[in-house]
Amino acid sequence: EQYASPAAASLQAAYEIAQLIRDKQAKGERAVLGLATGSTPKRVYKELIRLHREEGLSFKNVTTFNLDEYFPMQPGAVQGYRHFMQENLFNHIDIDQANCHIPDGSIPTELVRSHGEQYETMIADAGGIDFQLLGIGRNGHIGFNEPGSHSSSVTRLITLDMATRMDAAAEFGGIANVPKKAITMGIGTIMKARKIILLAWGENKAAIVRQAVEGPVTEFVPASWLQAHGQVKFMMDDACAGEL
Ligand code: GLP
């Protein structure tokens, strides 16, 4: 779907999330959200905060699982995704912090494998992800599933591509400071979500979005796996949809 601006698309995405939360509330059930970081979803979170403040949208029945985290990453670090989520969403809504899950980038390497397995188990125990929000990297990654990621991959440690580290360099004050690895939900984890929305803005994402949407389904463009999901929506602004 094409929107005139990132703001218009973000409004629609936030509205759909709010609708899910309210539907679940009406049934006395929990809503399980898969959340993303990066610049792209920030406006969606702003709008959810607004809905909380001005329209009384409550997040008490919401459980969240973030896609990924750099590795290694200290818990309080400003570049970390825990910090990002606190600042951009969790600190401003009435969600119970105990229900906000993000892969832990501060654990020793030898514990990462079991941490990934636990993450998968927690998602399953929560009933699976109702709604997954995604951005897309310049190389077509979703979460931190870089090109080459297998369609059945699960939460695990991956090595970041040079392109991904370069895109993060400014935030870390130089490429040398960007972690070389990350923990990410797998393609298989993402594909199990019952509904998926991928957001992409601007002309610098246009070429990769075209490959993901119109190109062949290939591990070289991880977002192209989404073509095999029945309930996925790509939401773009005009600049990004320009090459479709
Ligand atoms: C990082 C995140 C991805 C995100 C991507 C794009 O790699 N791990 O989840 O989609 O950046 O970031 P941005 O939205 O800032 O373009």
C-alpha cells in the first residue's frame, strides 16, 4: 500500500495495532506484538503514545517481543535497542515492563544459543505473535537476518554485514565501535506471526523494496521471503514506492 507520506502510513499502522489491542481487550485476551527498532517505526510509536494519552488506549494487556539486539551490548547503552524502546515507547505508556522482551546482548557468548531457544519458547508460550512490525535494511534484511539467512531460521547469533555496520556507524561514533554481531529472531520466527506489516520510507529504500516485493523469493533478499506469507502488508510512502 502506498501513502502520501511516512506520517500517513504510520498513522494507519498505529491505528491497526490499536484496533488489535482493543479487540483483544474486549475478549479478555492479551495482544502479542513483535516490535522493530530503527528510524522507520518511530512515528508509529509516537502515534501509539498519543492514542494512550489522548484516547485512553491501554497497553496493560500487551506483551511485546523485539526483533533483535546488537551483540555484545551493555544493557544501559544508548545505542542498544532496550534503550531505544524505553525512550521511544515503553516509558510513555502503561505497559508492564515485565511483558516487554528484547534479546539480551549482555550475556556471555556461550549462553546465546540457549537464550535464543528461550526466546522462541517465550513467544510460543505467549501464544505466538499476533502482529509483527518490520523495517527493512538497505540489503533487504529484516530484523538482523542478513542475506543468506535461511527461511526456517530461529532466534540466534548472526554476523552483521559490512553494509549494515556502515549504516549504524554514525550512531556508534565510527564503524570501529559498531558490534560485529547481533541476536535476531529468525525468518522462521517472523513468518509465524499471524499478521505482518513492513514499513519503508524514502527513495533510498525504493530499490530494495522493489526487489523484495516484485523480485524472486530468494535468501539473497531476506524480505522477499515475506511474499510467501498470506497476511503481509508493505506500507510505503510515495518516494519509496516510486520503482514499483
Ligand atoms: C536495523 C534494524 C532493522 C531495521 C533496519 C533499518 O538494521 N535491526 O530492524 O529495519 O535497521 O533501519 P532504519 O529504519 O533506520 O532505516
